[in-house]
Amino acid sequence: MEILGLPLHPLIVHATVVIVPLAAIGAIAMSLIRWVRVRYGELVLLAAIGAPILTFITQQAGEDLSKRFTQPSPALQEHEALGSTLIWWTIGLLVAVVLVYLGQRLIDRENARGRLVLTIGTVLSLVFGIVTVVQCVRIGHAGATAVWAVG
């Protein structure tokens, strides 16, 4: 996968490392602070929808790029192994954000189930939000090490 002769992975990864952590941080803030849910709920939901899409495209481009290396370094192998897990964390994050968003809408309509849905979404947002950010850092560090490590 290329754009103008350049591998897609190093180009699209920059969008991924911005949108995915922003979606995770937004999910945490949205789950804990009502005015964030009300004011920025749609924006966080949009970022959470984009996160697994960008992650998938980045992973596919990375797999395509890795075919160019006949003997990948241990750092590159670690980057690939860690990177293959991010899609599941971003999907979980999306589910959590949908629950928080839906929970607030139910509360706004005075539906008794809204508080339960919001609570479940909050717990999931905290778990998936934190793990997603940690995994992004680990994956990014492994990728940077694979590219820039001397030796």
C-alpha cells in the first residue's frame, strides 16, 4: 500500500496516534463529566468510530510494509505483535463510548435504565481508555525503536 510511491503505514500512523488517544481521553472525560458528555459527546463518538477504522488501515498497511523485510529485527517483531492487538482495544472503546452516549440520552429522556447504561459505559470507558492509551504508547515506542535504534 503506497501513496505517491511512499509506504502508507508511516503516513497514516500519524493520524492513528492522534485520533486513538484523543478518543480514549475523550471517552474517559465523557464518562466522568456530565458537561463533557452533553457538549462533546458527538465529537468523542466520532473519534471513537474513527479509531478502529484508522487502526485497521494502519495495521493492514503495516503488514504490507513488513513484507519488504526479509529478516525483521526483534524490535520490529515486537511492534507487529503489539500492533495487532490495538484493534480489539479500539473496538471495546467504541462500545464503551456508545454506552456512555446512549446512557446520557436515556437520562435526558428520564428513562430509568439510563443510569445503569451510563455506569456500565463509564467502567468500560475507564478500562478501555486507559489500556488503549498505554498500548498506543507501547506500540509507538516499539515502532520507533525498530526504525531509529542504532545497533
